[in-house]
Amino acid sequence: MSRVSVLHTWQVPAATLTTVRKLLDEAFDGDFGDEDWEHSLGGVHALVWDGDELVGHGAVVQRRLIHAGRALRAGYVEGVGVRADRRRQGVGAAVMAALEDVVRGAYPLGALSASEDALEFYAARGWQRWRGRTFVLTPAGVERTEEEDDAIFVLPVAPLDLSGDLTCDWRDGDVW
């Protein structure tokens, strides 16, 4: 079976980070840009290995989400990808199990923006689709992110009203 290692970005060797980036470029069919890569750094990585070959990756980075008048520390999942020849073999589940442990141990909630193809995967793992409206806090103020409403999932560690408004902090590229 595959081995999972959980390391902070500063602990991951540069050569391994290069391998992760290549895996994500391939997993997202070339639709994984520099800003997406930047979003995946600075947190905790789950790396799934088959021998000395990297077959899966995901990261949890800290973000602030505003909900019900509170700024919550959230473990935000980024850069989840599995090598094409290892999909549907439990690698993604191993990545997410490790990341969910990080979220449950360090944050009052986890969050992620799911691709259309991954909606059922996250729902089956107990992630809950956000039912309220979504926003982003931009340098110009709060802006609606209606196009993201059906793609945001949360993993509540503490009780949370999933029908309220949810606002993410600003960042370059895809804000969610």
C-alpha cells in the first residue's frame, strides 16, 4: 500500500516540490497555473508515495473566512491531485484523510472549492456543500462570488450555519 507523509512546506525538499508541481500540472491537464501553485504553499502537505514515486498530493493552508460576524481560521484545502494511472485506487482518499486530520486538529472549520468532477467525492467524505451565498473581501470591498456558490464545501469542526453568507479573504487568482 501507499505511504503518506505529512509535512509543512518548509520541510518538503525542493526536488519534491518540483515533483509535486509536475504532478499537479498533469493532474489538472495544464490548467494549474502559478497562482494555483502559490495557493498550495505555506501550509501542510499530504504526499502519497508508491515506493519512491509521488502519486498524490494535497495541502491545507490557513485562510480567514467571515461568517456570522466572525473571522474564522479555516484550513483551506488546495492542490489535491492524483496521478492519472492511480485514480480510483484510494490515493485521493488517503490524501484527504490526512488533510482532514489536520483540519480537525487545528481549525474550527475546513473549506474547499470543488471542481465539478469532485463534488460527489467530497460529499461522500462528509464535506458539506455551503448552502448560503459566497463573497470575497477585495481591496475595493466585499464582492459577491455567485459563480462559486455551488462549489464551496466545508468540514465543520464546530457547529456552523451552512445557510448564511460566507466571505473569503483576498488573494490573487481564483479567490475560492
